[in-house]
Amino acid sequence: MAKVTIKGQHFYFLAVADVSKTGKPQNVTMENVTKALVGLWDFLAREGHTEPIAIPVIGTGRAGLKDGTLEDVVHETLFSFASKSQDEFVSKKMTIYLYPAALSEANVTWENLCNYMDWQCAFFGENQKHITASKTEGNPISNKENVITQ
């Protein structure tokens, strides 16, 4: 990641893929997108400023995301921001920018994305409590004698 400040405004550049010798993105996966977002939130929590964040939907479009959709990236952006914000202050506001044509091409509605965000905000803290409290332990069944059939 690189931070550039111009006239008091801060810009952060993320890498979400490897780049070929000719400059073409390679290996753009949801895992890489998630790593980039987590790195951004970690950096902003440590080194950032309190100003609002404006972020595009990263990895889609010309980057050529292999295993995800625009909707997946928006969901991951919202989820990872909310997750990090539960632990540390990242920013007082985040805006995700979407290219309108990309939204219609992705076969997702604005309402669905907003509903996802509303539900994440409403239930994020409760879900985290359940995940932490439900540390199930045990061993998987490894031989056929222990399998129950109906």
C-alpha cells in the first residue's frame, strides 16, 4: 500500500493482484481483495486520519476478479470495515463508490446492497458475540463404523 498526500488530501493505493511484465493484472481473487482491504483498515487504524473514506469497488472491472462478483466485493468491503471498526477506530465515515453501469451489469440492485449494509450494521455485534461464544470442539468421525445411516 502507498499513501500519497496532495494539498492536505490523503490517497491510499492498494495492490490487489500480481502484475505481468506487460502490466496486466494476474491472480485477482477474492482472497487478494480481502487481504488488501484488511491491510487498508489496519493501516488506517494505525496511521490514518479521521477524515471520511471514499473507496471504489476494488478488484472488479479491468482488474478481472476471477472468483467473485461486484456484489461479493461490496459485501466484503462492508463486512471487513465493520469488523475492523469493532476492534479499533478506522474512520468516522466510509462511502463506497459504484459505477452505475457496473451495478446493472452485475445483476444486483441498489436496494439489495443497502439492505445488506443495514443488516450488517444491525446484527454485526450480536453475530460476533455468538461466533466467539460458540467455540465448538471435537473430532470428526474418521471411520465407517461411527457413521449413522438412515
